[in-house]
Amino acid sequence: MEQAKFWYGADPEAFIFDEDGKAVPSWKYFPDKYNKVSVWSSDDRIKVFHDGAAVEFNGPASDSIEGLTTWMRKALIGTQVYLPERYTIRRTPTITIDKDFMKEAPPDCMVFGCDPAWNAWEGKMSAVEIDATTHPERYAGGHMHMSVSVDSKDTTAGWMFDQEACLEAIKHLDLWLGLPLTVISASPETFQRRKYYGKAGEFRFQDYNGEFRGLEYRVPGPEVWASTETATRAFKAMHHILNNFKEARKSWDTRAEEDIRNAIDTGEGAAKLLQHFPVPA
């Protein structure tokens, strides 16, 4: 069967910190998603905006992982120019906000604005319901995208046009990507975020202008973008999993499903569980 041609994308988030290491709301420096700022002079597709307290990075889909990480590096460099000297951008999944934040927050930051997302383990959609005026934390995600053209049904990624197969594929991503990333990035901030966002199995179906069909894997936190090497390894793993899913799904073992979910959501037994599933070649 013909190999699928994949496209790679991302819309990761991060937080801004001042020279004293205190989180600063991104709305002080960047507009909302309807008025995104271009941050790279030679490519106006690289944009940033505030998403609640976080800053979100947008860029073009790429037909290579290197292309994806290149625009992300440019986005970080361009964004830094808009910030005061000695301010930093940190890929941390959770911050605790200063209550004074909300006194000056624009209307769109007075609510948690994420659209509903699917959970592969539950087989349904749900939305987070939190009161942004009283909830003390804010969250950021890594949001990894992969897609294929709509004429790819006869390739190794033809299963992406079947909803049930997509639900199964996200479970495979949890095992082979979400679980290792959980072990690597385990921290109180990671599991605080996963009480609400990035739970095991969280994803969205994506349709890109009717020309591409894809999946947005929402389990990884922004730490996946801690370095070019980390992001490259993560996307290579995602590519391997999705490109080989048609065969891999035949040998899926349902006995470990609840353990996988719990390990990703809480960290409990994650490292030990990973030892039972050696990384595929």
C-alpha cells in the first residue's frame, strides 16, 4: 500500500515571566485571536496572540518536521522582541495567577475559552467548565497536529477517515507517546493541568479547509517544545505511530487500558508501566 504523505502542525502555548520570575499575563503584550500579531518579517503566517493568560503560537503546516520546528524557533525569537528586556517565555503547563491579574483582564480572558474536545477512551466530547474569576491556575498545552490530504484514503493513513479507527489511534498515541512524555515531564504542574486539560485520550478531529483531514493530539503539555530536539523526537514518534497504525491496531492489548489512562492523568505507575511496553523500532 502507498505510504501516506503527512503534514505537521502545532499551536502550542506558553507563559511570560518577568525578570523576578513572576508570571505576567500575555494580554499585556499581545492582542486576542481575532487580531493576531505577525512576529517574523519575512513570513506573515507566523503569528502570536493571547489565549487567556498564555501566549499562543500559530504558524503554517509543514510537510516536514524540520519545517515545523523552524517556524516555531522563528516564532519564539519574534515574540521575544515584543517583550521587555529580561522577560522570558517558559513552556510550563500550569501557573498560579496573581489575583490582581483579573482586575485588568479583557473580557475574553474572564472565561476559560477552550472549545469541546474528544476523549478517545470515553468515545465522546466534553468541555471544561471552570469559573475563571475564582480559579487560581491557568494552563498551557503542546497541541500536536498531523494531517493527510483528502485523497489519501488508499494510503497507509486511510484509516484517518474512519472515526472509530481514529479513537483507537489516539489510544496508541497515549501508550507510545503520551506515556513516555509523562515520565519525562512528570511534575506537580503537569498533573494539575491534567485535572482539566490534556487528560489521557484528549484530541480533536481537524478539517483544514476541506483539503486535509487530521488529528490534534492534546495530551502533551508545552514541555514538548522545550527544545527543537524534544519536539523533533515527539513528532517523529507520532509519525511512526500513525503511519503504522493500520497494522499495529491488530495486536492491541485491552488489559492495560485503565492503567495507561491513570498513569497519564496522575503519574501513578507511569515509569513501571512503560517498562512493559518497549518502544517499537
